[in-house]
Amino acid sequence: MLNIIVFVFCIGVLIPQYCGADGIPILTRERLNKIRKECQANPATHIDDAELSRFGNGEEVDHSTLGPFLLCLNVGLGLQEPNGDFSSRFREIMSRKIAEDRMDDFMKTCGKKASDNAEEAAISLSRCINTFDTPHNPFEIS
């Protein structure tokens, strides 16, 4: 049911800004920043910007604040469900961001839920995506 709601939302509201013609969410910096601001505005998922930047640089940070934020972000981006499971469109969404010739390696490395704890799974997934996606810090505040 949630997938239908997200699809309808994408078709009715976000095309062409955040979804492709097929309704699959597109991971853009603008969309990431919008969802990041929404997660930061919620006291339950807020994280200090400096701490988030440290995570993006590969440093260890407090998981008690990082986990809720990354789960909020990943759910908002359509990558995970609130219980930490990957969304049914995870591969499709990521295929728009990861080079085609790296997609199989990406799925072998990042395409498995790393923990039964939703927040730990979100941390592991985000860390893995960062190794494939970009050489810069994706959490740097711009």
C-alpha cells in the first residue's frame, strides 16, 4: 500500500522534479537537501551538522543520533522502509545513481540488510552507498 501511495505522490506531485516518468524517485542533491532539512526539523531525528559531516568523512560518530537521522533520510529517499528493510524499488532507485557497470558489485556489497535494528541497518547502508556513490562528503552542508 505504501508503494502505491509513494507512486501516486511521485506521479501527481513530484514529476518532473523528483521522479522519472516511470515514477521511480531520482536521487538529486536538491531532493537530498529537502529531505535532510525535514529530518533535521524533527527533534527525534535531528543530528548536529558537525557530527553528520564527520560521518560523511568516515569518522565514527554517536549512533544514537546518527541512526534515527539516516533512517529518516533513507525512508524519505525511498531506499528503506521504517523497519529498516530495503524498499521494493531500492535497486531501481540506486541504478539512477550508481554507474551501470558497478551496479552488480554495488548490490553484492550494499544490497543486503546489515542488521535487524532499523537504525543500524540505515547506518550500514548509508556508509556503503557513500563508498560507491561519491568521492566527496555527501553530508557536507551546502
